[in-house]
Amino acid sequence: MPAVLAAALFGCSTMSPRSRPPEPTSPTNGAIVARVVLNAGWFGTRSPYSMTFHRLKADGRPDEAVFVTNFKSGRDVYLLDAVPGRYVPVSVRYMRQNNSYDIGFPEKALKDLAVGVRPGSAVFAGRLTVAVKGRAGKRSEFLGADLNKEAEIAAMDCALKDLDGTLWRDMVARRRESLGPSEAAVTEKGKVVPRQSKGKYTYVDMLGWGSPVRIRGGLEWRQPQGRARIALVWFTQDMREYKSPAEHLAALRSAGSPEDDHKVSEVVFCSRTGYEARYTTYFYPEGTLVGSLVKVYLTETLLVPEPEGVFFLHYRAEKAHFEKFHPQFRAFRDKIVLNPNPPLPAGAAGRP
């Protein structure tokens, strides 16, 4: 295979990618997500039309069968419903003035671009950058593939939106959760918002609620009108509030009121196993009769057991305002990073 192969298909009609993603034909099939950046010099960037993959045989040689991505959105291309195995991207296609152009990836780079599709899983094939040069792209140059965590997070975040409402979204969501939060610099109105460190965790404050208040074990942010609160709490084993993970989990299950379902969901947070629940509480001001005046609150709590303590993230708001402030809470949550754990002693359990 030449270093970079480009072919112009003038006047050819090509089968366009689907306007909607295809649904899985088997629960064991997976998905490949790739982001392609085509730099065209003075012409700016172009969006990819499709990408072609070969499946690798057991000996590492490519099979003759060709697999073309079957969905695209902007710079992202998707090979959905892929049978488990190893795949390697060999070329990318783009359109210009109703003509299609194929740019091949250099043979020496292919071994580093291969990805493995596991049953029922999504995999990232990288952020592939190509400099489009020459007439019909014949002198195009492959600049490399970015396979790092931040590149994958950016692509998977877009995939969650692109594949919303399909069976592929849950698959992508599991992969996205396993990556943990992004640690990239956050900007607002062109300015970098600094990441703050507080012992066990770091966070980026873009709530606009003012400075947090110190509470036992952590920090609490209060919405200016008093309609919502967000708290980060870290209890170490030497604090009186600390209980075993099993005890904290039991308390989370029993929290709330009779009308709550008392369901605790297992989630992935910062690559750790966590537990999440939502429950209702009633507040009766002092001096009032029960039932005469009441405020109803909804609370969403995340519990993450750690070897040296327990981490809590609480979001509480008046029931009437819970959904209004919930997107701000989720954006805040997505930028929290838990610092690495010390090694577990041999035989120690990591879950309650």
C-alpha cells in the first residue's frame, strides 16, 4: 500500500450514510467511534463522509471484507453493529462539489490504529488528523492519531448526543462512565476557570452561586435564593461521621419518605463503583403544626466508598425547583475528579 493513497471518483454516486443509526442485529455486536479532522489549508476543515475498515484475521493480516461506517455526524463517523474482533481503519472519504475522494492511511501506521471490538461494547478508534493537499487530495498527508483520554472523552460526549434515542447510547454511556470526568482546562467566556483542590478531590466551580461554605467534612454551595444546595463531603475513617460502606449504603436505601421507591443504583464515577439514590424529605418550620406549612425537598446523593474513607456528593433543592437547577448540578458533577487511591492491601474488598 502506498504511503498515502488518494483517489478521485468524479461524477460517481455513492451510497450516503444513514440519516438515522441502524439498530443492533445482535446483542453481542459492538460499535467503533472515530473522529476525523481533515485540514484543507485555506479552505479550512472538511467533514468526513465515511471511513473504511478491514477486519484482522487471527494472524494479524487484514481480511478481504470491507466495512464502511454506517452513520456520521460532523467530524465523527461510526461503524455500528460491528461483529466482535479486531479492526483497522484504512481510508477516509470526503465529498467536494459532489465528487468523493478517498485518502488512505499509511501502511506503517496501520498496526497502531487497530482496535478491538468486544461484545456489546463501544471502542474509540482515535482522533485522526489528515492534511488534505494537492488536486483531488493526491498529496494528502496523515498527521497522526490522538488516542488519549481527553480525545476519547470529547468524542464519546458527542456520541451520547448523536446516538440518543437508540440502543447504542447505553453502550456508549458505559464506556464514557468508565473514563471518568475530563481533566482538561475549562474555559468560560474565553477565560480559563481554575481547577480547585480540596484534599481527596478537585473541582471546577462554574455554578455562579458565590464561594462555597465550609461544612463538616467538606464544602457546600448555596443557590443565592436558597432554592438549592450542592455539597462535597469526604469522611475519613478517623472522623465520627464515618461508618462502614455497608452502613452508609443501608442508610442511603432507607433515606426519604414512604412514597419513595428507595432504589439505589450502581454507577461508575471517576472509574470507581458508586451508589446513587434520589429521595424526598419534608421540612416543617419550628412552631407550626404538622401539615399546616411544609417545604418539600428532593435530594440526589452519590456515595463512593474508598479504601481510606467515603465520598459523598449531595444535591438538594425544593421540589418545585429541582429540575431547574439539576443541569447545573450535573455539569458540576462531571468536572469533579477523585484523586488516585493508595494500593489496596492483599485480599481487601473494594466494594461493600
